[in-house]
Amino acid sequence: MAANNDANPTEQLLDYLVYAPVGLALEAVDNLPKYVERGKSQVTIGRFLARTVAKRGGSTIESIGERLVNEVGQVVVDVFGIDLRPDPDGADEPTVQPTAAAVGADIDLPIPEYDSQAAAQIVKLLGQLTAEERSEIEAHEMLGRNRVTILRKIAQLRDSA
């Protein structure tokens, strides 16, 4: 309901300083699990993209990806006090650079031989995966074939959670 413009300034002040924050807080509490799940999904996609870029090489793109992950990670630390960034020891970094033949191969995807499967086969398996695994599939699909059927199913599963 919109604020009444004809109300006196005291009532408007009460609306904006008391009732609106209370309403926002209640809305946030009701939807907090959804916000948390969506945030985790987006962070997972970002980390997957950064790992993929690092594995495929490209010093300029790699440094941009690392900076982006670190800057976004720092914002999450500052705002929520949660550190989702990779370990500074490099534990999340690949220890061996992939060969030229491995660059186009599936990269640690939860569905074996993912790229060789039809979209209809993959869609049937998505419901069995965790939200994080679906986020990895989503990121891989967006970087690759960008199949709408798979991306829509992932969005549908995320929205129904």
C-alpha cells in the first residue's frame, strides 16, 4: 500500500521510519532461506567460472577473474562476516595444468560425460543433484552450449526450493 501524500508530516515520518523498516524486516525474515540459497548459488557460479578460467589459461582473464572473486568475497566478509573465498594457501587452485586435450573436457561436473549427453537426459538427472551441483552445471552450460532446456530446469528447481 502506497503512503498517503495527503497525510500530515508526522504520519508520513512514522510510516517511513517505523512501519516501513518493520515491514522490510519481516519480509526479510520470511524470505531469508531463499536469499541464502540464491546467494550460495551465485557464489558457486562465480567460483566455478573463476576455476574454469584459471584451468583454461589466459593470464589477463585469470587475473581479472581472481580480482573479481577476491573483491566480491571481501564484500561478503565485510557485510556478513562469512569468508567464501578460496584458501590463501591455494588449496582450491589446480595443482597440474591441463593438457590441450583436457581443456575441452568436462571439468569436475557432477554428471559423468556431461557434454556427450542430450539435454533431455540431463534434465532428468538435475532433480537428484544438490543446489551447488546444479549451480556448477548451470555455469558450465552458460560457458558452453547454453541449452535453454537445461537452464530453465535449473531455474525452476531453484525457484521451487
